[in-house]
Amino acid sequence: MADENQPQAPKKGLGAVLEEAKEGARALKEKVQEEAAALKEPEKTQLFRSIFRVKHDDQPRNRSLSVLTNVFFHLHPAKINRDAVRYNYTWGMGGITFFLFLVLSFTGILLMFYYHPTKAQAFRDILYLEHDVPFGKLLRNMHRWGAHLMIITVWLHMFRVFLTGSYKRPREFNWCVGVLLLVLTLLLSFTGYLLPDDQLGFWAVTVGTNMARATPLLGHEGPLGAELGMTPFNDVRFALLGGSIVDSNALLRSYIWHCIAIPLVAFIFMVVHFWRVRKDGGISGPAPVMLETEMKDPRKGPRPVIMTPSGTPPRP
């Protein structure tokens, strides 16, 4: 039972309640006006500034900044946080991922010299590559294990970015680009599964494309798919396979996606990704650590520098 002698909060009068309601309505009105103004001038919003390059005013300092922040003139920023480039902070996953992409591109081009994307020849080419071509088995395994490692390093890279909060402002747009690169990496691995034309690739693509039938809007078994006129002969699965079953059309389409289309799109997004890293101030990191000589005592001012008899500061 509540104590009867305990003081109770005074009840608000009708006038106070009306004033609070007016204040809330006024704040809501101001917020709506700000959002409406942002819609009229989208180039002044933070979203626009996070995606597109914003022009500086024509001043000497801004002209210098336009040169120093240009990725073609300076691949690395003029100033970087010394802690942001520590290996135990970044894990080096971004650089390792890009290196694996280069290895996969090089080995993939070499593999194309020995491969025909046809049902009659694909598996025979794999056997010829492994047993007759000098270092062919090494070449194929470098490509295969490099693909597995690239998926792992992309995941670890995004995991590190998430843990360190590097997806926050002003890097939110680059985080979205990274998510697209992750999806493209997974698609590269998936489309490469079918190219050997063995049982593993056949059933992997069969299961994967059967899952595509449940895609919203685009699959005939997915939500709203039937309402939009999707059937087993015009949905996303039919487009991926070039037919109703995994046959020669599916092999040819996987070859084109894996060797031309997806790598080209991934390369374009990588260029955008690297440019955004440079534009956003380099790799994000923790608060910078100051040296002892850089610290200032608020009571005594800057730390004095001891001079040698020759007039130069002593060598540390």
C-alpha cells in the first residue's frame, strides 16, 4: 500500500497541457519545414554531400584543398591518423581482398585459354587442365582457393568496419558500396560453381536457382509474383538459366556473368570504393594518440624545447 503521507506530484493544469501541445506542434512544424526546404535544395543535404563531390568556394585555401584532396594527384591523404593504419586495427583485410581480386583476375584469364563453355567440352577441359597442362592443377587451385579466401576476407573486412563504427557519417555511402561489393563477390563465387560442369556445380546451381523462384515480385512462387504475371517460363530463374533446366544455356550464361559482366561491375564499384575512402579522409580509426612532446599543460603552456649549444634542438 502506498504511503498516504508521501507527497504527490502536482497535477498539470489545462493551460500547461495546451502549452506543451503547442510547443510540440511548433517543433513538428519546424521539422516539416526543414525537410521541405531540403527537398527543394537536395544538394545542401548531408545525403547529397556523402554521395557527390561538393564544390568549394573560389578561395586560395579551397583551391589548395581541391588539389590535396584529389585522388589522381594524391593517392594518399596529406595527413592521416597514425593509429588508423596500424595492422592490428585494420587487419589489412581491404588490401588483402583487393590483392586476391587481382590474383583471381590473372589466373582466370589464364584459365580462359583452356576452357570452352559447352556441355560437350567443359568437363573435358577441366580434366585436360589438371592432368596434361603444365602447372594446370596449381593454376586451377590458385583460382579456386583464392575465391574462397576472397569471400572470407570481404566478410572480415566488413566485420572490422562494423566493429569500429567506420560505416557512420560521413562514410555511410561507402558502406553501401561495400555491401554491394560483398553481394558481387558472392555472385562471382556462385556463377563460377557451374563452370567445371561437374555434379557439385550442377546441383549447387540447381538448388540456388530453385531458391530464386521465391524472389519477391520476380519469382513465380514469390510474394506478388503471380499477380505480376510471373510464370516458370518468364521469371528470374528462367532468366538466370536461359531455360527451364540447367543445361548448355545456363553454362554459357554463367560463363558470361562470371568472366565479363560481374567482374566489370565489381571493378567499377571498387574504383568508387577507393575514391570514397580517399575523399572521406582515409581509413577511419580511433582518436589520434599525441606524443609526449605534443602535450600541453593548461597551466604552464606548451612544453619547452631544450636547445643545444649549436642552437638546434637535441635529437630524440
